[in-house]
Amino acid sequence: MQRVLIIGGCGRIGGSIAKDILAHTDAEVTITGRNPQLGTAALERLGSKVQFQLLDLTNQPEVETAVAKADLVIHSAGPFHYRDVGVLRACIDQGVGYTDVSDERSFTRKALALHAEAEAAGVTAVINTGVFPGISNSMVRQGVEALDKATSIQLSYIVAGSGGAGVTVMRTTFIGLQRPFEAWLNGIWQSVKPYSGRETLEFPAPYGKANVYWYDMPESITLQETFPVDNVITKFGVVPDFYNHATWAMANWLPPVVLRNRQTVEFLAHVSHSMTSVTDRFSGTGVAMRCDIKGQQGGQDAHYVSTFAHESAAIATGLGTGSIAELMLTGKLKCPGVHPVEQALPTDLFKATMDSRQLEIRETMSQVEVTA
């Protein structure tokens, strides 16, 4: 029987991944964590087919021992701003497949830097899986392939309340406000201030019109490296909208030295989580995504739009990563090296895994005739 090790599997994201793997494979699943009480609680939610193992990620020999017993390792212990690539390196050394839900630029760069080592070891490592990044990246690939030529990519995300993903996502949000980031615009890297450039877009029901802002995501770099386009734009927002105004205020009013303090991040994350625990009852905890790709099709300017929505951001993340895990365990996805999901996953396999999970990607294409 194949064995899957989910690093950080006691949280809501890790638990969602475990449930998807149990639903779509016969693999034996072990979740890890530092807290036995949280491990016991997670096992009560996940059932008798899952095991728990104490694991401290700062203890590399302990990590290597745990990895050696697995056929596939899934890293879901965020925030990835605070993580090194020790788990990935252990997988490469042990010849074990790897995937993760990483959502941070510097971690992505460190992981991609191990591509040659993973390729030489014959290890397939697929990073940035989940919902965004993850399903979103595959939506881009699907759209680029629908056009003769793509020139501009924009990914826009909204999350309702907490997204059902716990305080870790709140930490990630505030960490993302700390510094300007580089975006690929007009064919060059340009500095962008996080939570600027407010834009109102139409999302799938039940959200309708919602507001999004510039936000740093690893797709900014991987999509630019994968597809020859002039622009890669990543924007994010929250519903209800008053959370956007509060987040904008934090990004613009707090002195940078305060916002970069880890204790400040923890305070803001826990305050926000307490607030969303109230508003989640009214807003829900869903996620919606919109992929806009502009380019040419049949000699005409074209605008491709695809959308996706799910009632739970945490569950959707589990479905995205679980689908990659299923393909890796069944041998359908095998590409030695370290790859972002849009490079590793062909569109036909993406569609098949979405269909098997009753997930719908809605697509539209509009064309404007080019006049002389």
C-alpha cells in the first residue's frame, strides 16, 4: 500500500487534503504536527484510516526519518514565509515524491532552485498546488492554450470571511502587506505596493461584483517564466468589503517597521480571525477566482475569461492538492524536477480531475475584429 505523509496535516488545509486523498485513492495517510492534542482532535475528524505522527520541522534528521517511510510527501505547514526547503531536500535525498500548498514568492524561488537536483534524483516535485495558487494556475494554462497568442494574464481572487482555513491564512495575508513586490508589467519587472489598485470585477454567484487589490503571489513569477506574455497581474480581495478597507488601512497607515514585526502580525491575525468567526455566519467561507487572458485568436483581438467558485476555500485547497497527489500516486503525473503546477499538469488531466470532483470551470471567449 502506498503511504502519504502530510506535513502540518492537523490544520484545516491539511485535513482537507487528507479527506480528498482518502476519497480518491487507497493510500495510507499519516498527518504530522507538534501538538499531540491537536493530532488527536484531527484523527477524530478524519477517522481510523489516518495516523498521527509527532514531527518538529526544525529537526532535520527527524524530518528525514519520517520522509523515508513515505511514497509521497505533502507540505501544508504554512505560513511558507517562515519555512525553508528542508522537507523538499529530504524528499530529493530519499527519492520520494513531493508536493505542497506553498503560496509565497521567496519559498517558491528556493524550491525551484532545487530543480536540477530533483531531476537528477528522478524525483517529481510539484509546488504551489491548492486553489490559489494551484487550480488557478491550471486555469491560466487552459486559457493560454485556447488562444493563438496570449499577451496578458490577470488572476483575481476573493475569499469570503476566513475562508474556513483558520488563523494561518490571516497571518499570510498580513505578511503579504509588509513590502512592495515586483510585478511583470509591459515586459519589465516593476515595483507594486500591496493592496493598491482597487478594481471591481464580476465573480460567480453568490458573489457578483467584488473588489480586488494588487497582492503578491508566487504565480507572479512562475506564470511569467512559463508563458511569453507582457503582463502578469495578481489581485486579491475579501468579502464583506469592509475587510478590504481595514486591510488597506493596515497597509497604508501602519509604519513598515511595525507591520514587519512578527508580534504585530500575530496580533492582527488573531483579531481578524475573531472578527471573521462572527461574520462567517453571514458571508460564508467560500472562494471565487477569475482568470482574464487577453491576446489573439483567428486574427482578432480576444479576451478569454474563466471562473471558479467553491463554498469553502479550505476544502477547495484540499481538492486542488489532493488531485495532484492522486495523479502522482497513480503514475499519471511524473516529471522529475521541481515544477509549478502549470508546468507539470497537462490540461486534459486537469479537466479530468476537476470532473471527478464535480468542480466546474466556466469559460467564455469574446473577440473584437481588428480593423485597419
